[in-house]
Amino acid sequence: SGTQGVGENLYWASGRQINAYNAPIAWYQEIKDYDFNNGGFSMSTGHFTQLVWRNTKRLGVGVAYTNGGQSVYIVAQYLPPGNYQGQYQENVRQQGNC
């Protein structure tokens, strides 16, 4: 595939009130579980850290609605990718420390 070397976040939702804008909100809400004092990767915060990764310069987003608009699939790809061990303190900063 043509996606090697990129960071990627995936999102899927279904229902009557779906909206593509919910994807970055859901990813960002992982901030509540992120330990800014120690940094590092966690399965519960990986979407958040990739979303805010300071060194990422390019973002591509694809959105597809299916099932008559009742489901949405969203793919976000990041270049350069984030979530590199040893680089969290530098790239994932608390608000006000950017």
C-alpha cells in the first residue's frame, strides 16, 4: 500500500446523529489519560498523541459515509508520523507549554 511511513488514526461510528467532526474530538479526549509528566506511548492515548504531535507537518483526511449516511469511516494520516519513543516530552506538550 502507499501508506508506509505515515502515522494513522482511524475512526468509525454509526447512528442517526453521526458527524465527521466527532473523530478528532474523540481522539483528543484521550488527553484525560495522558501522563504529561512521564510521556510515552499508551494504547489508550495513541490517537491523542499522534493528533497533537508537534513535529507532524502534513495531514491528510479521508471520510466515507455508508449505509445511507448512517455510518462514517474516517482515516487521518500524518507526516512525519508521531508516537516515537523518547520524543514525547518534546512533541506532546501541555497547553501553555507549546
